Amino acid sequence: MKHESVRLGVTTCDAIIANGELHAITKVTPLFVEIKYLRGDREPISLTHAELAELIDGGQFSIQYGYFESRQVARRAVAGRTIMTRISTKAQLDAFWKECWSTTFLEMEVEGLANRSAERWHEFLPDLERRVSEKLRLGLKKATAGAAFDSITIRRTPCRTSIMGWVRDWEACKDPMVFVKKSTFNGSNAKRVGAEQEAVIQWALESYLHPNQIAPAHVHETVNIEIRKRNKVRELSGEIPLSEVSQSTIERRIKELDQFEVLAARKGLAAAKNKLGAHGGGLKLAVPLSRIEMDEWEIDLIALLKKGGFDISKDSVRDIETGRYWVCVAFDTATRSIVGLKLSRSPTAEDAKAVLWMAMRDKTDLARQLGCETAWKQHGHIGHVAVDNGPAFVNAEFKAALSDLCIDYSVLPAGIPKLRGHVERVFLTFVKRLMPYLTGRTHSNPKERGDYPSQKYAVHTAESIIELLVRFTVDVYHNRKHSGLEYATPNIVWDRLIKEFGWSPSMSNHTLRHILGVAFSRDTGRHGVLVNGVNYHSERLAKHFQKFGKQHADVRIDPEDMGHISVWLENGADSGWSTLKSQIDGLDGVSFAAWEQTIFNLRQNNRNAASLTQGVVDRAIERIKEIDAEQCAQRQLGPIGETYEQIKRAQKETFWGLSLGSDPQLDPKPLDGRDRSNQGLLSNEIEHDPNPQPEDQPVLREKRDEPIPYWPSSDDEQFNDDNSANQENDDDNNE
């Protein structure tokens, strides 16, 4: 996102990751942002807001929001690199169960119905139990069914000591990670890794920058223990042993550290500001995307629950299933803008996460593809999400994603719509401004509908509803005068507040894919990871495979970008999410649907040919991109479940036995000496001849005596066994 006078909404609580190195924001002015590298004596760097925004857009820089806040420091101390979405569902539910007890007690304390006295504990305990039970029954139980949740809901009431301990922990950081058992992090997450062998002292000093506030003597002991371990190895190899260091050396090194960094790491950023000087900024009021309200609405319209492509005038339309779709909306309260929406058959946590992802993406191209004349520019990093007790929002998976994205959230009580009146008012606007133009509407109740035959007049499909909602949102709602904005339009207010408060860019596309992508699992191998017929690899994965061998890893996919995927590496210093790049060129920005259609058409048209030509592939890709443009926009707004099922089906059918792109380290050099640098997509799999080939010319369809066997479909029983799901992994995975 670019503006003539851009101003980023960053503070000194945030951190900048520049080329993999952590930098602190030491000063923010209306014109400049000053950043400083934490691990050396480099001089601070001052960048204008526009320069920093350009570096962030280019991918060289990224922002870690709230990195130096007290609760983020405490979270890293407890969990290391672990994030909420990586722990088990049972551990997530247990943490949110403890959070429920803590927040309910604090609510009663504010209302004057409870206090922390042990003598009166038995008086208000029944009311506390009742409130907690109601929250669990009306909230979490709707979202998570099964024994795992039921075993938590019927737990015995915790004792006063436990509840008071949870309350104190929650008040300190307000992060559910504080309730996760510390034993969960034993293993790779608890190891201090990544320090260089020749910098043992610097490695040990990292433990001094810790909220546990260990003494210099502990650091001294740690250094000498590590040195003695290294000396044992040196003795076996015949090398000279290292000499142990004195405690005074450690104390001198500690004095050389940045005192602000030391105090912020050990006691929190607030303590460092109070002692070493305050940093300005103050509270941000009416900042764009500082508060997002999310809610769902069952559209007052009977629709055809089937994709388009049939004649509604025929009698067969009576046999088509009809019903009502749901729409999930994300609404910015500061600018009264709709920043995301998603259509679905029923509310799910996956759709809620997709709306969250959409709110942080630039939607200008999407709106243009659907015929909008106005740009849909509202996007960026979200500060706070307010939701109700809907099943999709109280789901532990959705709340864990918010926690990992450093987004605060609040679950507002059901039955009080005025607490989220902004998004509720949007649905009323849809009813009054949009629904009267549509055939098949159900009205708000049977009395208003009267004898209107909604089922008989059902003509709209998911595709048409998506276009109607987007066109109304972008071209009508965002350009209408709003009484809550002093009769300005949402687009005008967005531009004005961005200039006044600055714009907070969303996290990198890779980070968003790590947390919000469509989840699958794959085996790693010498080729990398095979997904949808394409090999993905990286130097980091190659080193990890050489050390640990084959692993069954979690994979995240962005259905709108086949150029990269995310894979979770479980062991070693490289544990965590890793981004893998496609080993064939030309897939950046190509959607899954366009890629599937390309491979399907090529196999259908060339199933009897010995090989394909590069010209055929390149022309097919270009044509498919053109046809796919409008459908791409509709998929982003349609049900996420259809995308998941579409990928699973294509892996069994279209991509069966396909493996494109190999490990560059294993590719043999061409023996004929030809330069292959100018070849395009699939060039490392398909021979390329610059001269026109006979198969490049159009030919007439020939009559054949025998039918050509078609590529197997999911309806064939012989391809629906349990082993078909694993066909995507090639023989390299079995070595």
C-alpha cells in the first residue's frame, strides 16, 4: 500500500526484522523511524516512513508488533518459540478453561460481587461456578464437541488457591499461553540454541536478559560448565583446552550491555521507560483497524445451493437443493469499513480465519475482477478483534490463531447486540439497502414475508451473491455518507485517519500463511516436499533432511499463491515454520485452481503424446490465467471447505503421479551445452525447442475406433482406497 505521505503506525514496543536480524525501534517521529541493531555496536539507522514502508512491501523488512511488551517478553520466557497453534487441542482448551475462571472472577470483582478474601470465598463461589458453567455451555461447548471438551466441562471446581494463582498470572500478561504447562516446552523449545561456538560468553548472556532475573554468578557458572563440556571434546581430539573465565569478566560484559535492553528484558518495557526515560506516543484513539468486530448473518435470501451452469427455466430446477447462505463479516469500527467477508453454508472456524486473512490483504485486484469501480484498499494489521459467542469465534483454533498473530480479542456476551452494534448495523443496512432488489428474499420474519413464495423464486447462486455483496460493499456502502462519521464516507475517513495516525502493515505473506493457511501433511524427502504435483525445496530443508532424514511434517498452503508453501520442521536448531519455494518457475501468484486447470487440460489434450512442448505449456498458462481472473475473486469469498476438498480431490486425480521440479543440487548439468536460462514454466521437466513443432499447430479431431481411457476420477472405486491419499509422495520418500 502506497500513499503520497505515508505514516506507519509503529511504536517503540515493536521490533523490525531486517534480513533476519532483530532491530529495536528506538524513536518514532512524524517524519522518521529510528531503528537499532540489538546485538552489536552499530549506529542507529533513521528511515522515513515511506522508505520503511517500501522495504516492508518489498519483503526485506517485517514488523513484529508488541515484541518488547511485557506480556510478549513473559511469553517468550515461558514458551520459547512455541506458539498456541502448535500445542495440542487439549492443552489449548485447558488454557482457555483457566482463562474463563480468571476473567469471570475479575468481572464479579468489578461488579462488587466477589473479593479476594479467603473468609468470604464460600459465599460467592456458587455464583462464580454458575457463571463459568454458563460461559462454557453457551460458548466453547458449541464450538468443540467430543470427549476432549466434555472432560473439561465436568471437571471439579478448582480450589481458591488455584483460581487466585490463575488470576494473578492473567493480570500480569493477559495471554492464554501463561496457562500452558511448563513441561510442554521441555525438549527442543527449551534448549538455548543458535549461538556460535567461539562466543560462549555472549551465548550465556542471553540467559541474563530474562524475566527470571538471574544473577551474574549464575551466568558465570553456565559459561564455565559449557567450557568444561567443550574441553572434553578438545581432549579427545588433541586440541588445547579453553581456560575458564572469572566472574569479574562476566560482570564487565554485563555492564557493556545496553541498559535499556537489559531492564526491558528483565522487568518489562514499562519498568525500563519509567527508569530510563519515557517514550511519547500516548493512546491511539480512532485508529484504523485498532478494533475489528466480526459477526455472522444468515442472509435473508433463498438461494440455489449449487454452482451455476444450468438452465433455471427447465423443470429440473425443482430438484435442485435450495437454502440460505451465511456471510461472515469483519468490520472496522474506526472508519465504518467492511474489511473482509466470506460466504459459507454454515459458520466454521476455517471461514472465520479466512475472513481474518482477507482483512489483512489488499483487495483492490479482487474488487476490480468482480467489476467494482472503486478500490477496496482497507487492509493492514489488526489490533483487537471483538466477537460474540458464535461457534466459529469461540473455537480454540480461531483464538489460537489470533494469539499467534499478536491480535487481542474479546468475547462479548450473547444477547446484548449493542456491545457490537457497528457490525450489527451493517447487516441491517444489507436488509434495507440491498435485499429489496433481490428475488427470493425471505424478509426478517414470516409476518413481513406474508404469502411471498421465496422457495419458488429462488434464482441466485453463490457466485451471484458474492458479486452482489462485493459490489454493494465497495461501490455503494463505502461511498455513502455515514451519520456516525459526521456524514463523511468510509473511504474518505479511511484516507484521513491513515494520514493522521499512520498505517500499520500486516505481517508478511509467509507469516500469514504459516498461521492461517489450509492445513495438510506431507513427507519430506531428497526432492523436498511434493504438493499438488510440484516439488518445493529450500537450503534450510535440505540441511534438515540431511541431519534428521525423512519426517512427516505439517504443511500450510495459500490457495491463491502456488509459488510458496510453509512446512513445520520439528527438530533441531531450525525447528519452526519454514518457507519453501516452488522448484519450477512461473508459479508465483498462480492460484491453485489455475494450476489444476492447466495440468488437467494438458493431460487431456496430450494424453497420447510422448511429450509436451514448452510452447503448449506457456500458452496454456497464459490463457488459463485470463479465464481464471474472475473465478479467483469468487473463490476467495466462497467457502474455505470447498477449497480444501478441491485440493484433496485434485491430488487423487489431476496430480496423480505428477512430480515437477527437482532438487537443484541433484539436477545434472545439460550435456549438449545449451543455455536453459530463458525457458519458462515446467522447463526442467519438458524439452524446449525454439522452432515450431507440428503439435503446436491446430489439428482436426481424428476419429478413433477405440475410446481413449480417461484420467481416473474420484468416483472410480479402485482409486478410492486408503492408499490413494499417499500417492503424492514419490519414491524418494521411501528411501
